[in-house]
Amino acid sequence: MEPVNCFANVTEDSAEIYGPIQAPEFIMQALSACLGMPREKIHIKLARMGGGFGQRAYGHHMVEAAAISQQVKAPVKMIYTREDDMTYGIYRPIYSAIYRAAIDENNNITAFHVKAGGIPETPISPNRFPAGAIDNYLAEGWQIESNITIGAFRAPRSNFMASAEQSFLDELAEEVGEDPIAFRLELLERARTNPVGEDNDYDPKPYAGVLELVRDKSNWNATGAGKNRGVAAYFCHNTYVAEVVGLELKENTPVIHKVYAAVDCGIVVNPDAARNMGEGGIVDGIGNALFGELTFIAGVPQKNNFDTYRMIRQQEAPKNIDIHFVENDEDPTGLGEPLFPSCLCCSRQCAVQSNRRAVL
């Protein structure tokens, strides 16, 4: 939640830069060019971050603070106002995805087509699930070049594609009259035993494993347990995650009571930190699904502080988050990103279900 900030002390012989940043190596070249100083004379020291979520991967604020210090020939402590912090120059890419599928008279999925693109990049990973599980599968990507400055938002590309893909799989499961978890497991079983193609970039066994684990831990098959519940399972950043979210409407306001998550991220080195990171990703996903919105008029952002930009409140977070890590001997993989996309998707699914039932 901290605003952009940095300390810089630039002299003729060296530069000391101290501040919160995710990837200092990214900004070293820019600092060297801006200051006209070789890299070995620039020292970047890292401060603990009060939240990064992608924005702290870029160090424009470090270049700015260093340039000011060099000009005034004095140490500088720079802190952005919240309004500057929320409206300066970096936004996530724009994405669009269209899904289509063919179903035969026996309710079998015979063809699957996804076409996704964006400005200035495509979010699609063509060999990801359900590639390998359907005979006639086509993934197409497109992009439009742009000079608009873009940057990462937590779980880049995955945050968008997980919602689009998993929501469409739910629609297919409903269309063929199958339980959404059982439907996904059938596809994964096909990918495991008789895969289509050889370039699929996921392993169907751990993918199915997290789905089965979250199914059991959430008591998914209990009578009446599926009301206003959503499920999503996604592979990204080399980690498999499946989540179940339960939601109800109270006075037309979504209330999420409990979230179940199953995670296969290899060896968990620090269980407490891993659980904390997972819980943070889940709360962040719910907040963005239910409240995240930034509007523009004539290119000007209309929300520049927390009185207008809606963040999830403490009392709106799930009352219980139940995370289960798969125990294995695989090398550790990513954990800061993967729980966010699935929870973002589940929360949206639940909200749609609840609104639909409220209308009916």
C-alpha cells in the first residue's frame, strides 16, 4: 500500500540508491545512462516493499530521484503523493479472448478454439490446457503494437486468461450436463493417457491432483454444497493450483465465507511464508474480482486515491482460508503469483451465479 518512494545520493564519483524495487537489475542500465556513470559506481540497496504487485518491477522512481539528486548536488528523499502514485504512466496491457467449442450429439467436446490478443502483446500460451485433451484444438494469438507504456499486474497474462478459460470451461460443463470438476478431470485424463500432440507445456497428473485434492477438502460432492460455489484450476509460473470459493449475497453484496485451495509448487521451503503468500494472493484475487475498477474519460484516470478506487476491506476478506500443499520431492516453483488467477476467476463465477439466482 506504500506510495512510490526512493532515497538517492548522487555525487561526482558514485551513486547510492535506496528504495523498494522488485528487480534492481532492470533499472541499473537506465541509471547508468541517465547519470553518465559506470554501473560499478552505482549501488542499489533494497528496502522492504509495502506491496509490489508488478509495479515495483520497474524503477522509474529511482531514475527520477537520482536525476534530482545529481542536479541539486544533495541527497534526496522522494515520496509520491497517492494521486501521483495511482495515475502515473504504467497500466496493464489490454487483452481480449474469444472461445468456441463444438459438441456432438453425445455431448462430447469435439473441437476447441481460442483466439486471444492484446495491445501490445498477446496473453495466449498455445500449448496450455486444454491443449492435448481435445482432438481438434486451435489456439491463435494476435497483437497490436502501441507506444503506450505498459507494465505487469500480479500474475501477468495469467490473471486474465485464467478467468476467461476457466469460465468458458464452466459453460461447457453446464452445456453437457457435467459437474465442473468431473468435466475438467475427464479432459486431464485424456491428456494423460492419450494426449493430442507432443508440445503440451503442462503435466496432467499434478494438474488433476490439485483438482482432486480441493474437491475432497472442500467436500464438493456433498448434497447442496455446490450452491453459489465456484471452482477454477490453472497452471502458471510452473505451479498447479485449484481453488473452490463459496459466496452468498447479503443485501445484494457478495460475501465470501471460505476459500479452499490446493497447491502443487514442489518442495515447500518455508510453510508459514508459503501459507501467508497464498492467503495474500487469494484476498487480492477476491478484491480485484469484486471491486477492482479504474475508469478513464478522455484518457484521464478518474480515480486517484482510495476514497474513489475501491479496495477490499478487512471485514470483506474470507472468514476462513484453507490451503493444502501437495507434498512431493519436486524442485520448488513459483508461489507469489499462482493463487491469484484461480481465486479471481472463482470469485467472479460465484458473483455471477448469485446474481443469476437473485434474478430468478
